[in-house]
Amino acid sequence: MDQLEFAVRRLREQLPALTILEHEPMNRHCSFRIGGPVRALVQPASAEEAAAVCRALRAAAVTPLILGNGTNLLVTDAPLSRVAVQFGEQMAAVERTGPDTLRAQCGVTLTRLAREAQQLGLGGMEFAHGIPGSLGGGVSMNAGAYGGEMKDIVVSTRYLDGALELSEAVGAAHDFSYRRSRFSDTDDVILDSTLRFTPGDPETIHARMAELREKRRASQPLELPSAGSTFKRPAGGYAAALIEQAGLKGFAIGGAQVSEKHAGFVVNRGGATFDDVLRLIDHIRETVYRASGIELETEVKIIRD
């Protein structure tokens, strides 16, 4: 029995209540709707169960693939010899911890969290309403839009560190910068965060959220599968503008296309494969570099194996 099979069996034996989906297609769990079957996808229902899962996998020498809503991933079509650990609705509780603070588990979507804050008369997260990712991913990559970022509201974050011990990052320890944090390049597993808001009128907050929602609908290809912005914003410019100036708006390879609505998005217009998207990303980067001398960096996380 190889290590992966041993790990799955160990999880079943040690955690009988754990949700385990074997040979689960990843295209069901990624917003690109691309991805082959993973050996097993597990969904912990608590921080304690998440820690137990990670420890069991480490004991079997298996590195987990951690994911939330799968909104920033491009996953290979080939079978993945991995165990995916998904934090979703089973770990999405939100509780009020003070007059202007909420603590939320990593699996709650940013849209739901922004809405719950609004209903409590807590503002400051309007920018995130409509971002399809979950809190864990949003904190890890310092998600942002329309002038707001997670760094503006995150106070502290509890996580499993490299030794799988419960740790906490507070304030500047998050090391937030553009589309990254101290968690971006580590194996740390975010469990929950405490966020501080600005008290305000619920109707005023709702109106701002509605305004930004309409801006998204008007400017972004929300009707097609994608992973959001494909590239990070380069210094001194915008990826979408550079791509459009290079004549690539609407350009397609197979089922993957540069969005005709927003050139910063690569979309799955139907039947796109992992290879289609990779080839299109490479073509965009090469063409933009030749045209402008600027090398675009992908924002999408690419999982090959």
C-alpha cells in the first residue's frame, strides 16, 4: 500500500465522522470548472478536525492541497495524487466578539461575511461583496477591490503553523502587501480571523454594496467560469490595459478566451482544458512582454500535480 492509500485509510479509521469524497473531480470545486479527479477531498467540520486531518496526513508523509472556494485555482485535468482539504460551509461560522468586531471561520465566503456585517450596521467590507472567494483565501492573498483590501479590516488570524500547532498572527504580523500576506508562501493553515469594522447605517452600507455589485456586473464577465483576475497588477499600470493594447481582447485558444468584456480575465467559454488555459496565459505574457517590455505575473495559482 502506497503512502496516499495509507493516508486515506488512516483518515477513515481515525476520523469516522469526517466527510471524505474519493476520486472527486476538482472541476466541481473550482470556479474555472476545470480539473481532474483528486484521490480524496476531505471537508473538516471544525478547527480540531482540521488539525487532526493535517496531522494524520503528515504522519503518512502526504502534503495536503488546501483550498476554500477554489476561486483562484487552475487545476490539471489529469488525476491528482493528492488529498485536498477543503474549508467550506462546514467551517463558515460568524460570531460577534465586540461592538465593531466579528470572528469568522475560514470557510465563510467574503460575500456572505460582508452581508452579515452590513446587517449588523458594520461597514468597511463593502469592497469584498461580490468577491467569490472564502475568508481563508482572502486573508492569505490579501484580496481587494475598489480601493479596499483585507489588510484594512483584519485584526488577528488563528492558524496551524508549520508544526501543526495553533498559532495567532496579530496586526502587522500578517505582513500584508499587494495580493500577499505572511501566509502566501507557507504551509500554514488559516482557521479563522477577527475583523474590525466601522459602525454605520445598514441602509447606507447596503447601498454602497449594491453600487459596487453593479460595477462588477457591468465590467466583469461574471456569466462565464473564470478564476477572476488572471494577472497581478504590474507596477505603473494595469494588466487588462496592457493585454488590450497588445490586441488580445477576445483572443482564444481552444475553449479558453481573453474576455471580451474585461481583458484581465481569462474565461472558460465552454470545454476549456487545463492546457488551453496554460497556453493562453503563456501567449498573453509573451505578447505583452514583446509589446511593452512588462512581464506579467499570474495571480491564479496553478496546480499541476
